Amino acid sequence: MQKYNFEVKEEEAGERIDKFLANKINDFSRSYVQTLIENKDVQVNNNEVQNSYKIKKCDIIVIEVEEKETKVKAVAMPLDIIYEDDDIIVINKNSDRVVHPAPGHHNDTIVNALLAHADDLSAINGIKRPGIVHRLDKDTSGLLIAAKTNRAHKELARQFKKREVDKYYLALLDGILPYKKGKIDAPIGRNPNDRKKMAVRKRKSKRALSRFKTLETFKEHTLVEVKIETGRTHQIRVHFSYLGYPVTGDKKYGSKNKPAAERQLLHAKKIVIKHPKTGEKITFEADLKDDFRLILAKLRNEK
């Protein structure tokens, strides 16, 4: 059983409960939340409610979801494959795709597509995450590596754990960043006021280090390349929000969303690994997706 608890803050009052919960829980779609409410899996102050219920300050919302370990279906979907051999598959992930099945996303994930594409995937992470060595947030695009064999999976996981993998991202930031290059060495932990968010904090946190350089400056935005030395949840998004320059389109961490972006403009551009079988150092690069590329073109025209 998976359980979620929320207490409604003053500024959140007045919103429909289905919309509120879909925004709070990244893996839940609004339609899935509505199904949970109809099935009486959602309670407010120990009472059942309807989808149209408007939440009030200090409401206590509890969700209980029965988790069932069922076999994931293979579903044929387009995959932007950068590289593939007998051991690994490297894809350029679309920003609208969840990596592995979760509540509200059962048959439309990267894992579903990989199962339809490949005859074998590693089984180390169980039947819900076959082949998945690392992950990207749903709205982040770019490079994702999957393992076909358990041996390849173990070696890649070792490289990620030992920080032997070089990971580079492109991020568009709100505001004019006043630095050509630099590093952000600020520990990250759960936000004590919102468990769905991360925050820079001294206690109950882990070291997080991001190095960056400015690639291009626009009227009200900055394009940066970021190399992350650690892999904390939402690391780049949290670090630049902490500096006062949130990733454009990232409503969770404070973007004003100008120009209009449907998602945070963050892209896993380059990754360097040692091939899990040969040990050869190999570099993969992924082109920007159309939405990111078109916004950059618009900003350049405005300059």
C-alpha cells in the first residue's frame, strides 16, 4: 500500500481537489486522480469527497493506493535511438514521456516502448523497471541509457555510483546570469514544507555539486551548460532556483514561464561512459527537442 498525505496551505485553498493532487504528485495524471476519488481512495479530513470538491485551508488529504507488481506490457511506440548494441540502448527521450510505469502511467512509458523494441532487457530493477539504470524527470528531455543484460546493468550502475559517468545538460534560465562559469556546491534534501520538492538545506541533506558555463545570453534569459558531479533529485532545477535563476518553464521551482514553455527547458545533452563490456570510453550526444530549439530561435530573433 502506498500512502500520500497533504495539508492544504492558505495559498492553495479554493482549487479543485483533482487538479491539486495531479499537480502535487508527478506520477499521477488528473484522470487517474479522478478515478481514485471515485473509488473512494481519497479522503479529506476522514471524509469521502467528489472530484469537484474545492480544497480549504488546513484540509488533511490522505490517498491510499494499492500497489500491484504486475508484468509490464510491451507497447510499440517511437523511440529516438542514438545507439544500440548487444549490451545497451541509448535514446534521446521526449519530454512528455515517463521513464517507467507508475500510477496513472501504465502503458505509455519508456519501459513499455523498450520492451516492444528489444528482445531482452536486464532484470535487476524488477519487472516494472527492466533495463533502467538511471532516470530523467518526466519533463526533462535527452539521453537515457538502458541495459540489455544484467552484467551490463551492474557495470553501468557501478559507474554511476562511483561518479565515473560524465553528464552534461543544457538549461535555459530565467534572468541574466552574471557569471561566465562557476560551480554551485550546495547540499540538497527534502523541502521540509513540501515533501514533493527538494531544497538547498544544511540539515538532512547530501552534498550536491554542479559546474556550469554560460553559452548564450538573451534579453531576459541565459542558456547554460551544466555538468553535474552528483546526481541528487532535481539537482539542476534546485540549484539554479536557489541562485535566483530558475530553469525556464519550471513552475515547481519558481519560473515565471516567459517565454511560454510547456515544461522545464532542461535537456540531457551529453553523457560519457565506459562501455560495460569493452571498457572503451564512449561519448553520446543528443540534439535538442523541437520545443526547446524553437524557443531558442525565438529568443535569438528578439535579440
